[in-house]
Amino acid sequence: LTQLSGSPYSTGGVGANVVCYGLNRIVLSPVNNLLFVANTGDRTITSFSINPASGILTRVTGSPFPTLLTLDSCQGISLAATPDGNFLYASSNGQIETFTINAGGTLTPLATPLTPNCCSPNAGMVVSPNGQFLAISNQTSVSMFTINAGALTPVSGSPFAKTGSGSLSGLDFSCAADRLYAGEATGSPALADAWTVDNSVATATSGVLTP
């Protein structure tokens, strides 16, 4: 690794330490060359444009952008972006805020900005590679939502309980979005959860997890 000119880059927000493992406090939107960073201290989100040739970051005008979220015991905000580059999700304390990603990287909250999540605290969060699902770790379970033009709908049977003895933290989907994996924060032994994902489209079971 070679440090880029100007690095490290200021977010313009207020940072803070977090308590829990697995929070996704930084996320890329490769399709539009953008990087988003959550500022825990003032509950804002900073947008950077990425120079695709050099990798140099430039803070987007008007950034950082405020959120309506409050912090839970994890003391942090997780971020996830849809693969089409149209929407950014931010979660904490049993709430999800949805933003439209505008040209240039500015963020605009949707008209109904907050979607309730069943549980708190919220740790890791990820969108499936096909843009069909949003998964959130609640430490003891995973909440699943289907995505339709940015709007979130809870999956039938959500949340889905963990299968190990640790605390669910980081999440990731397989490339085909037919598997979901979760790391469990434990001492020993180290554990990972694995589920199959019903990734059929527009059915009553779409998004259901099976260990």
C-alpha cells in the first residue's frame, strides 16, 4: 500500500469509538465512484467522490449530511448501499433511514425516512449483490427486508435467530444472494453462521432464511 496524496482525509464530522463488533461504518458505491462514512459523534454521513484513476477522495459539497437516527448500546451507525448506486441505508437503535443517492453523491432522505427494525442493538448491515435484500445483525438474530425501489418490507418470519453461542456481528451474502453468512463474536471456539436464502422474486417466502 502506498499512501495517497492528501490522505488521511477529513470527513468533516465528529468521530467516536463504538462498543460492538461488525458495524459497517464505511461503504463503497462502486457504480458511481462514491464512498460513504458514518460519523458516530454527530450522527452524520460523509460522502466522498473517488477519482477512479488515482483513488484520491474529494468531499462532496454539503457533506456531512445529518441523520435522524439515535444511537443504541453499540454506539454506532452501520451503512449499506444498493448495487445500482441509487440508495443508501443507515441503521441504529432499531431504526433504518433510507437516503436517495443523487448525482455527485449528495444524500436526500426519502419522504418517509425511518423504517422500524424489530430489535436493538444493531450491528452489521449488508445489501445482497442483486439488490433484492437488506440484512441487519441484531446480535442475537438477523432481520431481513426485501427492497423495492428503495422501500423496505420485513420478510415473513423475520427476525431469524442465530445458531451459535456468540454475538452476531459481521454479515455477508454469497454472490448469487442464495446464502447469508454471519461471524459470531466469541472467545473460543470461533463461530460462523450460515443460512440459505429464498431468493425467489415476488413470493411469500422471498428472503426467508434457513440454517
